[in-house]
Amino acid sequence: MSQKQITVVIVGMGFGKEFISIYQNHPNIKAVGICTRRKEVRDELTAKFNLDPNLVFENFDDIPQREDVDAIHIVTPVPDHARMTLASLNAGKHTACTIPMAMTKEDCIAIVEAKRRVNKVYMMMETALYTREFLYGLKLAEAGELGRIQFVRGSHIQDMSMDGWDEYWKGYPPMLNGTHAISPLLKINNTIAETVVCHGSGRLSEDLASRYGSPFAVETATFTLKNSDVVAEATRSLFDVVRQYRESYDVYGTKMSFEWEQLQDEEHIIFDGGENAKRVAIPDTDDLLIEPIKHFTRREKIDDPNHVSFLQGAGHGGSHPHLVQEFVAAIVEGRDSAVDAALAANYTCAGICAHESAMNGGIRVNIPSFEA
């Protein structure tokens, strides 16, 4: 392993604080800093994780100019993503950002261009691509056990009226941030989305609908995929629909099919021929991680299990150490990350274009390709 040492600052201390100890345990990390406007949180975390006070920031704008900071990991509210990502990249920093990349196609284009111009690592930290459940299905696909994939379906349904979500989420159009439901479908087919047709269903309350001018309680999209005869279907809902949280994917093949569990911790189902069906307990993924951070896949390692992201998201499927490992490895090895800017832009614009389709009566919309 390379001995290169990196200083990273994590911006946003909601579930962002869960990454502090993972970075601190990674052998290629020299130092970890944090940024949050809340003084009490800065003081608490500085003491708890023995952080260097010189790397504890109140204002994001103070970070990109620092020569002693190599990388910035953005875990802030969605409206801040594009601005902060562009500031970080344009300052020559390796940049990771939670989903989505941005809220508009124009900002996605700008980020892809900035990444190529500065030649630094960018990674969209998409938890859905590193959950134990997705990595299990991906392994089946890559080993040929599914046979030829015939259809994939994803969903992301949750109730964001719960306490703990920022005000900007209220009335947020479902597919405008659709990467959790979309990215696994594209990744398991090793391709990108080319076109989308999306329909809105149901109606939000008047107050919610007025926030973004988007009336739909549910949006369901079908995507055509590049160099593939598979069609992917994704559904997302955030308000005014009653259901337990579900962030799922199903994949149907000629030899085997996988379906996500209906209820959390109920166990997933494998179909392997005829009427045969069996429940499977998904193994942990610590064998894919370097020794110092492999234990962070376990739910009991979550520092704040009452945070709304974990209450509804089942601990993000043990994905966090995988995200850290890939981001740091890309920096150390001098390569693009597994969810580089061009790929992240397609994943993000697939959702943006889906919402555009829904708002225009289900017209087909071409999704930008960002391949060089």
C-alpha cells in the first residue's frame, strides 16, 4: 500500500460525523478536519475525536484556500452541493460529495468540466452502490449467476415529514434527487441511462406542492440504457404516502432473480428456477475492506443511531467505509473514482430528466451523456 498521506475535511456534521472515525482509522489519512456552523457541535467533536483545532472550521469558504488540505468531503444540504463542489475542485482539492451531484443539468455539466480541468479526484458518495445488499447482487451479476439480465426495478420510498429533516425537503420533487433508486439499476447493468419517460401519480397537499411547484406524491420512471435491451424502472416518493422506509432494487435474469425484502430485516429472496424461492441472509462486506476500517460496516458502529438518516435508512447498508476506501484509493493511486464526475452526472441527470418528463405529461427526455 502507498504511504501517501492525505488531510481531509468533512463539511456537514449531520450524518457526516459518522465518517470522522473511518477516516481517522485509514492508514493513508494524515489528519481529519470538520466544518459546521454549530459551535457546540464543533466543540463536542473536537474533544471526542481529538481533532486539530486548526482543522476545525465554522465557514466552508475558509477551507478551499488552505494549502494543508488535500481533500474535501461534502455532506451538506442538497442546495449547497454544486456550489461547494465547484469551489473545492476549482481550488485544486480532491472532492467527495454526498448525493445528488447537483440540482440542475447545468451544474452537473459545470462540475464535470471543472473536474476534467483540474484533474483531481471527484466521487459522488452514493451509499446505494455500496450497501451489503447491492454488493451481493452485483457479485451474482458479475459471476454470471443471474444469466442474462432481463429487467431491473428500483424504489426509494420514505416519509420526510418526520422530525429531523431540513425545511428545504418539504415538497421536494421525488425524482429530482433519484440516485438511490436509479444508480443500482445502471451499475448492475454496467451502463448509463439514455432516455426516460416518467409519470407523476397522486397529489401532494397544497402546502407541499407549492414549495417547488411540483404536485406529485409519487414519480415512476422507465429508462432506456446504453447498449442494452434492458429497461429499468424506478419509483420514488417522499411525502403523503404511507409505507415503511424502502430503498430497494430487484433484478430478474434468465438463471436467477433477486428481490428486495418487503419489510426491513425480513430477508431478501432468490428465485433460482421454476417455482423455487428461498430467503437469503445477506453477508457483511468487511472482506472487501482493508483491515483498519472493515469493522465499520456493522450497524453497531454507528455513532448516532437516532439520526433520521439511520432510523429510516437501516444504517446505509454498511456503505460508509466502502465510500471512504474508494475515495482515498483513487487519490493515492492517481485514478478516477468508481463514481467519477461523468458517471455521477448521468446518475443525477437521469433523475432530473425524469422529473422534467413527469412535469410535461410523460414525454420522452434525452439524458445527457458525459462520456469523454
